[in-house]
Amino acid sequence: MKAAGAMLDGIGIFADLGEEDREAVAALMEHRRCNRGELLFREGDPGDELFVVLSGLVSITVKSEDGGFLWRHVDHRGSAAKRHLPGGREL
């Protein structure tokens, strides 16, 4: 059986941690399954959580000052796909 910290293997922000430290971080984590379209947070919310995408895809959308939208998709491997919408800039 894989140790809990193994789920953090290959995730850049945890890359420099040793196995023992990854286990300690994993012990503090709460597993959360999200439904398609579920809102995780809004701009301006306190930055008191860190979301680690283990599977699936997350979309981040921000309204720009000129009324356009900026959006980025982040998949479970940490890759990001940028999208430009009318009036928007790169997110």
C-alpha cells in the first residue's frame, strides 16, 4: 500500500520535500471530491487554503478591468492551458 505522502510525488511545490516531510504534509490534508462546475473560491477570499488537483481539471476565471475574461485550465499533472477571451489578457 502506498504511503499518503506518495500522492504528492511529482507535484512541483512539494518536489524538494523528503518522504518524511511529504508524509507530514499529507497528514494535514483533507481529501475533497468536487463536482463539475463547483465553486472552490472567489477572488478576494482569504488565502488560507491550498488546493492540490490530484485528478481532473480546474478552470480559473477572472474578469478583467476592460470587461473581458481571462481563464486558465489546470489539470492534475500541473499543466496549464491559457485562454484569451475578447478584451482579455493572458492569465
